[in-house]
Amino acid sequence: MCGIFGSVFTAAGDPVDIERTLRVLRHRGPDSRGVFQSEDAVLAHTRLAIVDLSEGGHQPMASADGRYVTVFNGEIYNHHDLRRDLESRGARFRSRSDTEVIVEGYAQGGERFLERLDGMFALAVFDCLDRRLVLMRDRTGKKPLFYTWQSSGSLRFASEIRALLASGFATDVDVAKLPLLLGLGYVPAPDTLYSGVRQLPPGSIFKLERGGAPAIRAYWVPRFDGPRLAETADVAEREVRRLVDQAVRRRMESDVPLGAFLSGGIDSTIVVGLMARASTQPIKTFSIGFSGDRRFDETDFARLAATAFSTDHTEFIVDPSSFDLIDALVEVHDGPFGDASAIPTSIVSKLARAHVTVALGGDGGDELFCGYPRLMAAEAGDRIPAGVLRTAARLSALVTDSGSPRSLVRRAKRMVATLSLPLPQRMLRWQSFFVDDLDGLMQPELLERVDRAAATQWIDGVARRCGNASPLATALGINFMSYLPYDLLVKSDRAAMLHSLELRSPFLDTALIEYVTALPDGMKRRGLTSKWILRRAFADLVPRAILRRKKMGFGAPLGRWFRAGLRGYVRDTFGPSARLYQYVRPAFVNRLLDEHETGLQDHEYKLWLLLTMERWLQLLPTWS
């Protein structure tokens, strides 16, 4: 895992501060650094050495003939196969590094070769002869890549937006993107919260030649509306098991200590169980819990799994003092974000980094195999006849509620209204922050400058990419193309890289994704049982108590913290001089606080998003 930066075709009088940029990226690669410079390009790299710890893996790396230079962040899991193929075609390698496979493969096959890469990565290749830059991002978006292109023809790219700012690029807040942030909790590609800064979408290739304009194309798109495989349950069970086992083994390659996150859920338990069977040494496992709140504590189940697989297990109990992480997390996220589980993810990453450099986790299992109750609820909502919903809406309109946000009548009315929406908008309401109440939140003068329906329009666009898929497949597709790349994987990457830890996700293996998305709905959800085929495939491996346990989200007890130990901090942050009040109304924020503190409503996630926004606005001037 590494940090990358580049500047090509830089205009005269547009200096690039390489030293400051490399300092910003150091947490992504603390082991070494390197810079390549030519008349047209500057490429820079900070390295976290994982495979081939010698200088053979040093970057930027040039091809044998010196024509092509690359910088690369991530891991290529099929690099051995690709290396053998290139050697059969005459390539000679100087190292064991997957980086050399990238640059020599590009020298032989260009973009067609890059499309064969399987792993997690963000990379750049510069052609010194034809003066062409190619950027590329992995299929699901595990590794970030941001860029800015000027009309003068110059371009900068980096693993983090802060690195672009440190390099000397000037920008400001893009107010037009605030409805996306406030509605979704993130700003999806290709946009960002910064004017002139873009992010390359997952599964995309970007090309720029001197004097030309950028050209972007998708090289991989997940298919949720494709033909269904006519597999029997026995065949699907064996194939799922084979593919997951293969994915885990491929991700165990490392020349540095390796371990795993262990929550005690099905996904992480499967990963650890397969690692234990493939290893001759006890697997190092790490988990965290929260004292005084069983809703967020999975340590009992994690210990059960650790005992079952004889792991070298370490756990840590979190308390409100961990909230001190907020500024560091806002910095590595390049701004505000809606997922408060970044706190426990960062803590378990720090815990793991004291013992290992690489960790495997269970990200992606819920997304592939339908592990979230909201996905099944979205499908179930489509089965309710429209006439029944219309009747329920008319009846609910006749009933007067008490005015309390917690009243059963008001909650029932909200449920009926939500179920009456199209599936993508229904999912948005179940996952969103401020969508229906955006008019009350934002300052009136800003409402006239933004698209209030931006979040709804975006999620509708994602749904259209699912084509004519079934309701369940559509729900899975929306989740896979929204929450996964812009929330879950962002959180995992930033929280782990804050502590220079490489985090790998076997469930997001390309072959596994393409197989499971083609399975019939009944293989993923059967009755009220989620992950049906995954549970069946690993029934002999996962302890029965874990296999049968209910889904528990990975989060922190923010609601309780905001009412108790952190109450003063939250009130002070949202004081009269808060910077976010140039965008949102103080009265609205104070109402959220009052309702939350009195227990009238639980606004922990909305308050968290606004807290990160305020901290971002306070920190932003120091980043450029």
C-alpha cells in the first residue's frame, strides 16, 4: 500500500511543491519515497513495503527500455500468472514486485493488458515518448484516485485531495455538491466537495495526451441484470466455497506480518477460518468492543471464533475518549463523511498495526450475499400491492398523531410514505441523512443555488444501471454501486491507512463477484434467511452460534456518548461561532441537539455528519 502523486504538462508559473506533498502522503507509505522528473512529468511515491522488500520494489519504476514510468498503490493478486505470461512473450524481470509486472505488461500490451489486472489498486503510467498519461482504478473502488485538470492542459493526480492542495493547487468549497453530502453522507464520483477536483470512478481508465482533453471509459461494470446461472444448490455451494477459499489464499501473500480483523460475524469468521487452514502458524486476530453497551459489543463472538481456530487473539475496549480521533479521520477522509464506524475501524486498525502490516477483513460479504436487512426489506416493499399502499395512505391521513416524533402514528405514517416510493428512493430514505428535510436545514440563500433533489436524482441514476433486474438484484446493485464504493470502502481504506495498515477484502475478489451476482435471488435470500448459500457453503467451518446469530452492525454507541460524556463537546462545537452556519441554519441544528439529548429522537448519525463538516471547515485552511 502506498501514496501516489503526479503532475504532467504543468504550465509555466504553476509550481509543484513535491516535498510538502510527500509529507502529506507519508502515512500511506512510511518505508521509502521516490520521485521521477522529466520535461513533461513529475511522478512521486511513498511506499509501504509488502512484497519484495528490497529496492526491487522501489517506485516510481521504469520499464526495462525506460519509455514507461509507473507509480502504483495497492496489490495485484494475479501478478504471478501475468508474469508467467509476459515471460513467455520475452519479458525479463529484475524483481519479484507486482509493480514491475504492471509497467512491463503495459509496455507489451498497453491498456488491454491493464484490464487484466485483478486486485485493489490506483495507478498511473506515463509514456515518455508519446507523452501520454494513463490513470486507472480498481473495479470496486478500494483504492482512491483524485485529479484536477486545467484548461491549460496541465493535470495533477493523487491518492488524497490533501496532497493536491499541498502540491500548490488552489480550490474552495463546491457549494453545489452540499446536497449530495448532506443527503448521502458522501459525494460520489466523479464529483468531490472541492471546486476543480474530481475522483476517477471505480473500474475506469483515464487517458490524457499532451495538448488534448481527458478521455475516461469504464473497463468493468458489475452486472445485476445479467442471465441467471442455472446452478443447483450443491453446485453453487461448492463453487462459492472454492472461490472464497481461493480469494483468501491469494490475499495471504506477504513478506511482512499478516493478520485479520475478527468481529465475530459470519464474514470475518469465514476469512479467519480459511486463513487458519492455509497457515502453519496461528493467525493473529484483532477485535474491539464497547463497555456498557451490548448492542455494539461483539467480543464474545470474536473470542468464540478465535478459540475455534486457535488464533493469537487481541482485543480492545473502546470508550468516549476515542472520539479524539475525529480530526485525524476528517483529515484522511479529505473532508466530512457520514459513517461513524470509521472510529472503531481506525481503532482496530491501530491495534492490528502494532503487530502486523497486512490484515484481511470481511468487507463485501454483506454486499454480495444480501446480508443487510434493508436489502430484503426493499425487496419485500415491492411485493405490497399498490392498492394496499394507497388505502394505507388514505387511512393514515385520517388519523391525528400526538405531535411527538416518536409517536406510533407518526412513525406509521412515515413508513407508509416510504413504502409508497419507488425502490431506489425507498432505499435512499433508509440510508440517508438529510433528504426530505434539506429545505429546513440549509441556509435559504444557498437553497436557490443548489439542486435540492441531487441525492434522489443520483440514486435513481444508479438504479437505472441495474436495468431490468429483479427487485432484490436491484437493491443489491444500488447498494453495491453506492454504499460500497463511497462509504464502506472509503472508510476502510482511510481508517487503515491512517495507521499505515494494508487491509485486504477477499469477498471483493473479481471472480467471486461475477459468480455470485449471476446466482438466482433464492441463493442469496431464502425466506427470512440472509446469505443463504454462504451459510450453507461454510456450515462445517463457522461455529453454530455465529452461523445462527442476528446481524449486528459495526459501529460506535454515539447516541449514548452524545447524551453523556461527549455532550459538552458537541454543544461547544455547534456554538454560535460554528463555521458550518454559513451553510446550515443554527436553529435546525439546535433542534436536533435538543431532541437527541432528551431522547425524543435519535439523531446520532445526522449530528455526526454535521460534526465532521464543522471540523473540516475549521481544518481546511491548514491544508493548503
